[in-house]
Amino acid sequence: MRTVILDVRSFDDVAQDFLGAWKTGSATGVERFSFISPELLWKTLTAKRWQIIKAMCGAGRMPLRELARRLQRDVKSVHADVTALVDAGLVTRSPRGIEFPYDEVRVEFVLRAA
């Protein structure tokens, strides 16, 4: 099972992880997409885009039209949202369809008092 973590972390935290992996020659084995603020995470993962992630989670590669049919949305608007997810690196696109290559998604962030 492939799991991806979507989290909110500072640039410094991400850089520390990268440098640690570089020095040891091994990564943690956890795939992450980090955002610098909760606002950026929610701007990227709108409610409609989250529906796409949920529909594609564990589903493998599928044609855009099939995804639109499953979501009961028009192809043009699904295409626009998929393009945003491709641009963010969360979804891949090929001539054979689109793919979200994960079976599980975790979203992590901490809210602290100011």
C-alpha cells in the first residue's frame, strides 16, 4: 500500500529532511507533499479537487472522461481541476489517462495558539 502525506511544514523543515537524506544516502521512505501554510494547502486542495483525490485513491490510471462520469461533473471543469493537481505534482497525466498513484492519503498540520 502506498501512502502519501500532505502536510504543512516550513521550508527549513523540508530542507532539513532533504539534507539528512542526502548525507545518509537514504530517504525516510515516506512520500510527502509539503505546503508552507494551511491556506496554501486548502487553496491547492479545494473541495472539488479533494473529490478527485478521493475518487482516484487506489483506483489506478483512468481516462479523464471516466473520472468526470464518476464525479458526475462536466469534463471541462474536471480537466481544469486535474490540471491544477498535475501542476502541484499530486496527479500524473499520460496519453493513457490520469493517475493518483497512492492508496492512502494523510493530511497533517498543527494549529497552535498565537
